[in-house]
Amino acid sequence: MIRQFDTSSWTGKWFAFVYGLLLLSIILLPHIDEVIPLLAGLRLSEGQLDILRQLGEWCGIILLLLLLLFFGSTFVYCRQHRASTLPDAEFLIFLTALCILLYCLPLLIGFTFYFVIWHSVLSLSDIVGYLNKEGRQPYKTILHHIIFYSSIALVGLLLLAGGGWVLLDGRLSQTSFLLALALLTVPHMNVMHEMYNVLRNAKGIK
């Protein structure tokens, strides 16, 4: 959803940062007791674990402050940008529904829903539309590439998660899986950044 906004200015970057921080906090903080065991392989100190536990205890207040920070950053963003790049009612409705859903879902289901389903579907829709525009890539070719590379990624994730289960500890297999997902986002972030810059420029969003 954030793709429609201008993130080239400092207000846009701050708006996008707070948006992402809010969603991650809604996914993780209500389930901090489940998050801590997933970080066991990182060998956190007792002091660091105490900080994480305190974040869980203050979850409600932290999320409320983040919501206020988000609305504040939205206000600043709106003051600095043209009407064509302002948050609309559809964006706010979808964001509200998404936040409520993520807060209510269990940790792994919420994480999977947002990153594997919600975020991926939106990104994939933009990618297909971008590649197919002006005949850059036909839909058939795009579909073949999606199936091929998705299969490779799935096999890699299964191997890494399985390796975490067999070689490390059963509890760390989930950590391996989440780390693998994070690694996959590195090239994805660069490609999507360049693509959205092209799309924003095409729409006249500077």
C-alpha cells in the first residue's frame, strides 16, 4: 500500500519507516513470549531478554504511541506533498483492517499472512503490470519465471528449515525459516525500489 506515496523526501522516508515499524510491532509485540525462543540461536544476553520482555509488558502503550506517531507523520507528510500523493480513504480503511487482523492472528500465521500473502500479492501485481507494460515481457514468460524461481526459493527454504531442525534444534527450525525469508528480501528490496521509482516518475510523483 505504501507504494503510492512519494518516499524520496525526508517526510516520505519517515512516513514509510513509521508505517513499517507500526506493522512489525503489531505482528511481534503481542506475541513477545513466542518471539524470544525464536531468537535463542542469537545468544542474547539476559539484559537484552529483559528488554524484550518489558516491550511485551508495555505492548499496549507502545502500539498506542506508534499509532499516534503514525498519524503525526501522516499529517507532516500531507503538509509537504501535493494532493495526488496523499493518503486516501481506501488506504486508511485497508490499513485499519490490516492492523486489527495482524493483532488478532497468531504470530507465525500473522507473519505469513502479511509477508507471504498480503505484501507478496500486491508486489507481484505491480511487477507483472510493470513487466507487461508496453510489451516488455508477455504474461506467459512472466508466469514461467514466477514458477521457476518460486520453486527454487521454496526448495531452499525447506532445506534451510530442515537443516535447522536436524542440525541445530527443533525450536530453531522456525528461526531458520524466518531468516531465509529475510535473506530473500535483500534482492527484492533493491528491485522493488528501482521499479517503484520508475512508476512514480511515470505518474509525475517526484
